[in-house]
Amino acid sequence: MHPLVDLVLPRRCAGCGAPAAGLCAGCRPTEPPFWVPHPTVSVCAVAPYTGGFRTALLAYKERGRRDLAGVLGELLARAVPARQELLLVPVPSTRAAIAALGGDHVRRVALRAARVSGVRVAAGALRFTRTVEDSAGLNVADRRRNLAHALTARPGPRGPAALLVDDIVTTGATLAEAHRALAAAGWPVAGAAVLAATPLRRAGTGRTIGSAQRTGLA
């Protein structure tokens, strides 16, 4: 098959390359979502950022596999609690990332997850107020400094609580800043749902992110 045809109508698993549309059974997470330790917000992740699922997320985020938005949205919906008064708030991409990647990849997944979960999306609730560095290669302290007061939120609505949505949690600095911005604007924050959690070791605990008891977001 011509490679251009395969790009438009992918017929191989984005995780392992096996003949399958989207994600094959071996690369699709099957375990329940799990808690990720975070100092300021309750975070529920769909799967660890490893193996075929990691490869698939990179393909979606950086290599143009937009066809994965549907399946990733369905997976993310598993980490969304069954609440009527809830708004999904995607963590925004920077302007540079949107230009480079051809759109806001987290927002696309959040919209799909909202359809499955029967909740609404507050797209544009958060925005960057200044330029930030690419977080790749930055340590925990540098990520926090890089993102400190970099986000602002529009005034929160009465009633619905915000559920932050992001693709990957690494150090937790992005979610912490998003939570700060929402809280400052009067939003009640129910927690956060992410697609994957990186297996970083937490200092002093001997445990890795993602090693918490697997459960749904309460």
C-alpha cells in the first residue's frame, strides 16, 4: 500500500505496527485507571506511559496520527467520574505547539471523552499568559519555575466543578499550575484525568508514579 494512503487511512496499530486500525488489543490498556500521587490535585491515569501505549501517544501527539483521537477519548472517559455537574477543562497547548502539531491534541481527546461520558467541555477555560520553554529535559524544579503563574483562567461558572484533562503527567508541574489558575478564578476543581503517567520514581517513597492502588476517580 502507498504510504500516503496509509497515513490517511492507517491500517496498522500505532503502538506496535501490527495490522490493526488505531490500537491493537495488545497495546490498548485493559486494567482499570489508577491514582497518581500529586500534592495539589487528585489525578487519575488511564495507563502507565510505557510500551505500545507510549508509542501510540507519541504517534498521536507528534506524528500526525489524529485517527487515534477517538480511541484515546474513549479510554480517557474511563477516568472521568459519573457526575452531572462536571466540566472537562483541557490543559492548553502553547501557540508554538499548536502551530507545530497542527492543533490542540488534548482538546481533541477531551471532546471525544466528553461525548462518551455525557459531560461538557470548557474549552478555552485556561490560557497561557506568557511564553514557556519546552519541558523536555527540564528537571522538577525547573519545570515548576518554567510554569509558575504561566496560566490564567476565565471566571468559573456557578455549580459545575472542573476536571482537568491532560495527556501525560510527568512531574505534575503542569497540573499544579492549571489547578492554581482555576482556583484563583473561582473554579471548584474535582481533580484531573490523564491518559498516561510516566514511571518516575518519587524521592523517599521507593514507589513509582502509577504504583498506587488501581481505582476510578471518586
